[in-house]
Amino acid sequence: MPASATYATRIAFIVELAGHLHRYGTTSQRLEGAIVSVARQLGLDCEPWSNPTGLILSFSDPQRPPGESDTTRVIRLAPGETNLYKLCEADRIAEEVMAGRLGIAEGHAALRALDRDTGWRGNLQQVLGFGLAAASMAGMLRLPWLDIATAGVIGTLVGLLGIASRGSPQMKEADDAIAGIVAGGLAALVATFLVPLNLNTVVIASMIVLMPGMALTNAFSELTSQHLVSGTARLFGALTTLLKLTVGTMIALTTVQLLGLEPQVRAWRPQPVWVEWGAVVTAAWAFAALFRAGRRDYLLVMAAAIVGYYISRMVGQWLGSPVGVFLSALVVTVAGNGYARWMRRPGALIRVPGIIMLVPGSTSLRSLLVAVQQQDVAAGQDAAITVANVLLALIAGLLIGNLLLPARRNL
């Protein structure tokens, strides 16, 4: 039985599991709930404390006198990134260990094996995902074909920049600002020497993967679940990302202006409806790749993203955008909780892709860009109000969805 393993072995397994769940982008309330559940099954008392940059795990053995076995682990971690395949594998390993079908030592080794680098294939998949997501976002906005191509090319370069920055801590700190410089500079050059562009929209679409919309949503989700420290830290981390993207973009556009160049800007969206819906499908594939879904889950992840967007779009046209976002988030949450309950796999496979195209990251950046470009806070007010409406609708949908069908599994 798992509880018969040594005290140190059980602690080591839970510490390893917690670290993996953190690295795969699990929110604090779900991570802490999962760790408490696993620890209980392994015969341990555990009091976890999670935040975006670390974990504190306090253990004790309920079979020993109070204070005799108290152990605390403090772990410093970088903010996590969504990896659906490894999240599912970590969940499967934990289930196998708790059921006694896998020894704790073997489970620990299996978790460590998940740390293997995906190599050049994984990097190529990420770069292609960046480019395709950028082009798809431009297509969903019905921009002209050249705007779509420009966004796709710049998005690919931004993806390459992200891969290059992994080995350099200094570059990693500034990669969002550098991405803004690259996106703003290249888009401005195209608009100056080739053809007019929907300039701000192309810049935003080309950096869509870097937008902290999901981080903003997770931050408010943590705040509403009373994880105040984690939610506040995640919120300000998202705002910092927005500021770095804005600063980089404005450096590029200001430099172009100082050089005497005049980008030609137009507001033109000529594409028919089929382009938008085709772009939704390619965006769903791109996010499945960026979220590193397993091959068996690609269709599920894509379906969740498409259905989430479709509900929001159709209901939004009928009853208004906030109602569409609310209903979409509610349906996705119920579907994710039901999938986790009946299939005994992480509901994140449906929940995360289902809301990814609803989160207000691009609108947040637009409000900042407009305010800085015009040096007028009121100029970005409409976009800021849209961000608030979308966030409120998303959080309300998530909360009501969890009430309608409570999650029995934390992931």
C-alpha cells in the first residue's frame, strides 16, 4: 500500500508532484486541492501554500505525536506554462500511485522522466504555433490577406525569439519588450514601404500568444477563491507583461517616426465570414500545439476551443458580448468538470482551450497602446471597459459553472 512507504519517500513524491503541477500552469486553488487530496491518500497531513513563483509545503505524519515529524519544504519555481500532455501524465501517475498499481519510488521516477526536453521537434511545434496563432487571429478579425501574412511572419519571428531567450536570463527578462520592438518595427516598415496596414491590429495579432489574458483570468479566479496573495501576484505579473509589450511597441513606433518614416494606416476588414470561421479552426490547432496537448487529445482540445468561441460569438451577436462570454465560460466549465468527473482525466483539457479565445489579453494591450499613442487616458477608456466586462463575464461564468456541476477533481 502507498501509505506503507517510508515517510521521506512519500514526502519526496508529493514535492515532485507539486512542482510538476506548478510548472504546468495549474492555478493555486486547484494545485493546493490536488496536493492535499494526494497527501491524504498517502497517509500524510499536508498544508500547501502556492504562489506563481514558488511553493511552501508543510508535512506531518498523523500516526506520530504532534511536532515530532513536522517537515517543511520551500521551493522556488518560475511561473508555470500550460502543458496539457504532461499535466495529464502527472495526473495519471498520481492516480496509479494512490491506487497502489504503481510504487511511490516508481511514481517519483516517472514524474522525473517528464522533465526530459522535447528537443527540436517541440521547439519547431512552438514556433509554428506562434506563427499560425498570429495569422489566425488576424483572420478572425477579417483583416486583408497581406495583413494576415504580415502577422503570421512576425508571429513566427516572435516565437523564434522566445526559443532563443530560454538560455539567457537577461534576455528572458526583456523578451516581451524585445518582441514588442520586433512586432512594432516590422509592421511599421511594411506599412511604410509596401502597403497600408491595420497597424495596431496587426501588431497585436502578431503577439497574441504573449498576451496575458489567461493570466488575468487566472488571477481573478484565484482572488475570488480567496487565494489573495497568489491572485495579486499573478495580476501584477500580467500587468507587467502588458507594460513591457506596450513599451517595446512604442519604442519601435517612435523610432520609425524619428527616422522620418510615415507608416500608412488603414481600417479595412474586407474578408467574408468563411475566412473568420476557417481562422477559428486553425487557431484551435495552433493553441492545441502551444498548450502541448497529447496526440490523442488534439481533437478534444480543438473542439473545446471552437465551441467556446462559437457560443460566445453567436450569443454575443444576439444578446451582447458580455452575455456571450458568460454563457460560453459557464458551458465550458460545466463540460470540463463533467469530463473530469466521468472520464477521470484533467478537466483542463476542456476548460483551458475553451476560454483561451475569450480572454481579454489583446483588448488590454490595445487600451494601453491607444492611451500611450494619444497621450490621453480617456482614449483607451472604451477598450479598458471592454476588458473589465469580459473579465467579469468570464469569472461569473466560471463561478456559476462550478456551482451547477461541482468539480470532484481538482485538475
